[in-house]
Amino acid sequence: YDGKCVFCRIARREEPGTALLSCEYEDLVCFRDIKPDAPHHYLVVPVEHMGNCKTLKTEHIPVVKRMMEVGKAVLQRNNFSDLNDIRMGFHWPPFCSISHLHLHVLAPASQLGFLSRLIYRINSYWFIT
């Protein structure tokens, strides 16, 4: 736990302004992005402080898979069912503003604006899926 990390505080329910969405895993939380770039823009975050995506190792694959499951489930619970029109991924350092692992879940990807298409460009120098 890092008390200076906003995502650690959100995960521990210490940020009353951030509503947590239903999540099927106790080690993950999900909430709306504070600056949404799509009609549906959620972040899935491990409760335990983890570094950015550059620190991921083979043993983290199950966590990342669960993060993706949570992302798809929250979309479906919010009446978005076209899972072919979504974008999920991580900002690659130094392009991540918070150094706590967080998965961006955006939908519909087809409605991303010009700038958002650049920011969340698949497997670019700054965003990996």
C-alpha cells in the first residue's frame, strides 16, 4: 500500500468521491475514469500496489486475465454487449500518469474521437493491448 498513490486509496475506499463498481474479484476494483474518452471508460486496478505494465512478469498473467474479465463484465452490466467494439490496454511508461497498474476499458472503440484514437492506439509506443 502506498498512501500517496490515488489508486491505492481508491482501492481501499479512502476516496469518497470515487464510486466502485461491482467486481467479482476481491483483489481488483473497477471504477469510471475521471476523464472519460469514450461513453464507457472504466479502469480496473489491483488492490495491491503494483507498478506499471513494464513491471509485469509471467506470474502476473492470471491477474491481467482477471482484469480483462472484469472489464468485459462491467461493460455487459452497463448494457454494452458488442465486445468486438472495445479497446482494453495499458499506457506504456512514461505515458502513464499514475504508476499503479491500471487497465483502461473503453467502449465503443468506434466512437473514440481523433485525439483518443491516438492516445489509445493499439500497440503503439504509448499504449499496449
